[in-house]
Amino acid sequence: MAFKPLHDRVLVRRVESEEKTKGGLIIPESAKEKPAEGEIVACGEGARKDSGELIEMAVKAGDRVLFGKWSGTEVSIEGEELLIMKESDILGVIA
């Protein structure tokens, strides 16, 4: 992929939600919510302090993360729907 986020931004691919509930009911496309879970595709270098010192990112490409429901900006890169968001929009890393 020919895209690299700048500063403290990350590029995230949403992880598709389940097609069925735990009870076995099939969820129609119109009732599905956009998942708030994704995989980091690419990361920027990190933010900078006022002194110019680099603050390294706490996440890296390949991490599975949770983020806020309205976080990020949706973009289409090479035909794939992705999100660009700040590292601070990420709620946590799934181990």
C-alpha cells in the first residue's frame, strides 16, 4: 500500500462483525452497526513534544484495536474502505 500516515495518526481496517447473534439469529445488513474493532494497517512516526523530541507510538501495524464509534475519517485507498484516526482515538489493544 502506498500510504503512510503522518505524525500520530494510524490507518485502520475495520474487522467485519458477526453475521449471527450468539443465539443463532441472522443479523440483516440494514441492522448491523459499524464495528468499533479493527486492525492497524500503517502508523505514523509519532507525535512531537514542544522540544521537538519524538513520542513513539504505542501501537504498531498488525495490532487489533478498539476505537470509539464515531472515531476517525473514512477513506477509500486502492478500492478498500479504511479509517484514518489519531492514536488517542484508540481505546485499547486487543491481546
